[in-house]
Amino acid sequence: MIRNRLKELLAERNLRISRVAADIPNLSRNTITTTSQNEGKMLQLETINTLCQYLNIEPNDFFEYLPFDVEAVVSTDHETVFDGLKDYNKNAYSVSAKIYPFDFDLYLFKKRINESSGSIKKTFDLVVRLDHEVELSSKHPNIIKFEVLLGHADDKKSYEKQKDEFYDFWNKQLTPGFQQFVKKEIMEQCHDTFSKYVKKQLDTFFEFKFRKLQFTFTFEDAFLNKDFSTPRIRLQSEDLPF
């Protein structure tokens, strides 16, 4: 797993991307932004060379590397979370969706491959939880807050089995930069899943205006404090106000 440290390097020097783009005419602001966010699959040698010269650093200062990969995958069973949506009137003035507390499972894979041992994979079980009721409206944007937990919600032993190895992996094997890197992947996977299935149920007629999903990474025991009932989502429609 490899990432560039451009964002940190610019922050250490109090450099803004607009300033760097102005100083380096052959690199666009968009290229510098994409690079700093580690969003591109490919990074050209010319870009690396120019940025290393500009920052007066060696390539090994520009990159950070760990001898394994990490991948976040949402469980294929998550469709059941969104059961229970009711139909709504497409001619209504607005539509709102009341979402009750629910969980969905997410797997974090630590993968490594080398010549002597081949491919090795370790799986950590995570739960992404909405622990409070949220009402979303076609009129107003909303923030939905999730908590990321460790273990299974229906298995009290899963947390104890994984916690020592997971905390060693998270706190000792991942650097702070890679922790943020993995958190970003988890958030993107959850956002894509939640967006896809809620919008699918609500139909493209309704522009579903949740503006932001917020995540708290506690990695506490997912089995504990699960006191809400069966997950469900309920639609409501509001008639024209006249």
C-alpha cells in the first residue's frame, strides 16, 4: 500500500495549492489537488520529479509505503437494511423519508502477497451503525451520523476474538496518514452503498438531499448497546400547502 505525502508536505510549509500552481506553470491546480488527495490511480514521473524539486525533497520523502494492502467491502447482505419503504405520491409537494436505527456489516481486508508465502489475507469484521432516528426531506439537506464499530452485532464473542489483533493493526501497523487513508475508503464505500439503495427505493423522481454523512470511528464492541428494533425506513409525503 502506497500513498503520497503531498498534503502533509504542503501543510508543513504553509503552502496553499493555488500558490504551488502559480509557481509551477506546467502543473495544473487540478493535478496538484488530485495528487494531494491521493485520488488518482496513476501518478506521472514528471509530476513527482517537479514536486520533489519544488519542495526540495527526495522521492522517499514524498511517498509512504506499507508492505500490505487494505480494502473495505460492504456486506452483500445489506439490502435487507432498506426493506420497508412505502410508496409515495410523485405529484406531492415534497417527500420525506424517516430512517430508523440500523446496522450494516463491513469487512476490512488486510492483504499481502510475496514470493515465498504467496497471498495472505486477514479479515476484520466491522459494523456501521445509525443509532438514532433521522428524517430526511426533499426540501432540506440533512446530516446523517454513523458510528463504526468492531465485531458482529449478533455475536458477543466476535469482538473479543478480534480486538487485540485489530488494535495492533490499527494503532501500530498503520501510520496516522494511512489511518486517514483507510477511513476515507470506509466512508466512500458506506456513502456509495447508502446513496445507491436509498435513491433506488425513492426513485429518480425525488432528488434525495442528504448533504453529508458523518462517521465516528470508535471501534468499540458492536454487540453492546444494540437496543433498537428491526431496521426499517418509512416514507411520508406532504401535500401542496393550499
